Amino acid sequence: IIAALVVMFAATAHATPYLVCDPQDGVTEYEIVDNGNPVFTVDAQADGSLRYDLADIAKGEHSYSVKACSMWGCSEASGIVIIKTVPQAPVLKIEIEK
């Protein structure tokens, strides 16, 4: 069973966002699907939690679904939608003074 999935964004500009969930007893891996396409299977952390780095995802909307898997099978999928945007470049105004 998957606890609430949360996407954590740190306050600094260079922070890496992660897809995370609370520790789960007996969970050994997580199956992650992005926009209907299987991404891959991620090993659970030692406590059964999930920590998946989202730094390299493409710009745009991503609809993730995640299943927690143990030796008895996988849970129902739990989902979250993430929209990755890229900040616009600063506007530079140059003038000639007389």
C-alpha cells in the first residue's frame, strides 16, 4: 500500500525535486509510469520508502503513477501530476546615454 505521494521542492534554485513516499513494510521496489509509459522499477530505500530523482525529466506535464511491490505482488497505482517549467531568462534593457 502506498502512503501519500509527495513531490518535494527545496527552496534553492539548484535543488533537485524528488518523488517520495512514506516507508512501507515489506516493499522492495516501486514501478513508476510516466504519461502511460513505463519508466522503470526503482529499488525501495532500506525502510521501504521511495525516493526518485526528478531532475532529468523533460519540461512539460508529467502524470506519474506508482505501484509499491513486495514478494506478494504490487499495490494498486497511486498517481500525481507534475508540471515542470523552466524560468524565463531575465530581460535586459540596454540604452545609450548622451
